[in-house]
Amino acid sequence: MQGAIAAGHPLTAAAGAAVLEAGGNAVDACVAAAFMSWVTESMLTGPGGGGFMLVRSGSATVVFDAFVAVPRASAEVELLALAVDFDGDTQQVFQTGPGAVGVPGTALGLQAAHSRYGSLDWAALAAPAVAAARAGVELTPAQGYLHRILDGLLRHSPEGDAMYGGRVLVAGEKLVLGDLAATIERIALEGAGVLYDGELARAICAHVPLTADDLSGYRVVEREPVAVAYRGCEFRSNPPPSSGGRLIALGLEALGDGFDVVHAMEVMEAARVPAAGGTTHISVVDARGDAASLSCSLGSGSGVVAPGTGIHLNNMLGEADLMGSARPGERLTSMMAPSVVLDDGRTRLVIGSAGSERLRGAILQVVANVIGRGMGVEEAVDAPRLHLADGNVYVEPGIELARENVVHFGRRNLYFGGVSAVELRGDGTLAAAGDPRRGGAGMVVA
């Protein structure tokens, strides 16, 4: 086996799989897949967002924190409220607009991880994404659904309207992103620093209340992951100041040897903080058993596309509670939780999820299914999920609860997260699963 990858889109997974097949390691594959995700999942991720990469190399585990930072002198700008309707009955309101934009870090985070652990040429890893953006990518049903529910935001600005063709895009249509292709090509040839100094930086600052000092002063931070024992294994994830990893750790401790997921979610709910929305995740294991777990997000996006760049900027400052948790120049907290489960020091499961505040529950349930129930990763990701919020328990078909305030979804829905997970089995074989709720894909490279 040369490795395995799971991601939120088949082309994202294929880009990483090609790198594994060419002899690249987990970080190489993760970087190539991340570039491709900027094209295939442009409404969820891109150079205008932030994220985290957890890397397991040999016996070391490190988290590269490239999440957004608070601007040093942000102007008071009225925010745009956008209600996203998931199923006709369940909504989430996001605060967006230029005033919601935090200092992005995704591209620098990828470069930092690659500089430390990558083995293949940086520009070569970006080339497939450049080609795909120029040629265009056909929207899958999952992407068509996302374009429909996020349309009011994606096409809010003239630049966004032009970027997405002046209409609601539907499954089967081809999305061409020429400006983004040129931006990725510049990052490939000149490094991620081109976003933080020069004409691209000026294009960003001209349309949102960020300054040149905000961009030039941004730094990726390396952190030691949070860790907790679970059923003889060790779960490692994103540490403070972000809260996602610690909340999942609390949930796993609450589960113990049982499977009372609602109780575990009550424990997590009691300690939670708000979190912004749209996210994507990539999980990779290579031939050595090393791993990369990457979660990136635009939030729900600000609706602002820097002209001529194809860069859709994040809306992470749209959560007032999050804004109040950090001072200018500091990181915001996040629910994103790229994670790994170790068994006797060996990579057992690489996992993460999309899904705003629902992602922690999605990860908890899949970890419990694989490690606690002995499910294969495909079955574990596919299994029905539940989510506890504000006293209600939201459930997918297949889950029956004898309690009040249960809200039943008629079918599986991306409301319940978008898990991407890779499993290294006891016999040395690999399996990978991308969440069907978001049109994800898993690939094993033999």
C-alpha cells in the first residue's frame, strides 16, 4: 500500500492519490489535495480562509495553526445577516460582509507544513489545481446543493456574481475559475508570501478593513496537540486556543466504555463556544504510516471576492463572541478539529469533519463507531448521526430516541457534518471514506 486519502470531493481525493502514487508522503498529498479543494469546493475553502494541519511523522505529532487572526485596527462595519436553510425546517444565521473578514492564513499554513515535511516540489503539487481551475470543474449534486443554499452570499458582490456566472449554478454545470487559477499559479511559483505583500495583498486590503501590517505580520504557529485516552487508544487533536479538539476529548471521556452519544454531546454542549460555518477536511496516510489531517474554512464566506484574484474572503469575525475572545493580532478560537487516533503509538485513524458546530459530534460518533464498535471506516462514516443543540436532538433516519424535543430529518444531510477519514487496520491494510452527505470520496493507492 502506498497510502490512502479521504476528502470532500472526488477530484480533491484524486489529486492527493496521484501524489501518493508518485511516491509523495502524507503532507505532499495533503497539500496537493488542499490546492485542488480551493477549486472543487471554492464556496467552502480557499486562500482567503484559515485552517489547521495536524501532522504525524514518526513519533512526533504537531499542529500547524494557520487559522485567521484578528485585525489590528478593524473598522466598525455593519455586518450582513444570512440565513442558510438546510432542509426547509432547520436554519443557521451567519454574520457576513467586509467587516467580518479576519486575517487569512491557509496558504502560509500549507507552505509551513510542506517546508518542514514535504518531499516533492511545491509548484508541482499546485499544478493540477491550476489546470482544473482553468479548464473548469463540473458541479456534483452536493456542490449544486451548496451553491443553492449559499447563493445569497456567494453572489452578494459584483465580483462574486461574475465569479459564479451571474446565476445559481446547478449540478452538472461547469465552473471555470480563471482568476483563481492565476492566483494559485503565482503562489506555486513565488510562494504563499505573495498573498501577504504586493499587489495581491493590496487587492485584498482595498476591499475589506485589513491593513498591509495585518497581512505582513501574520505568522503560522506550531502547537502540541491535545490528547486523551479512549478505549486503549490515544486521540490527538487541535489544542487551545481552539476548542474543537478539547470538546471532542471531553465527549470521548464522557462516552467511556458506553455509547450514550446524547450524554457525551451534553457534556460538549456545556463547554462549547460559537463557531463559524463552512469547512472542508482532508485526511491522508502514506506508505510509512505517517499522517496529515487538514481542516480549512472560509466560515460561510464574507461575500467579498478581491477583484482580479478569485479570492473569496472569510467571515470569521462575524461571530461576536469569537471576536471578543481574542485581541488584535491574536488567533480566534475554532471548532475545527483535525485529529488522529493512535494505537500503541501507531496511526490507527486519521479524521476530521466539516459542519460548523456539528463537526465535533460527527467526529465523536465516527471515532466511537470505529474504535468502540469495531466498524470499518466506510460503515462508520455512513452510519446515521445525531446532533444536540439548544435542548433539541436532531437525528437522521435510522436513529430512534425515546425522549422529547427530537427533530427528525427525512434523509441524510450535510447539516450533520462532512467527515473524511482514513483507517489503518491491524493487518496493515488501509481504507478511506469521504462523507456521502457532502459528496466526499476516499481512495486507497495500492
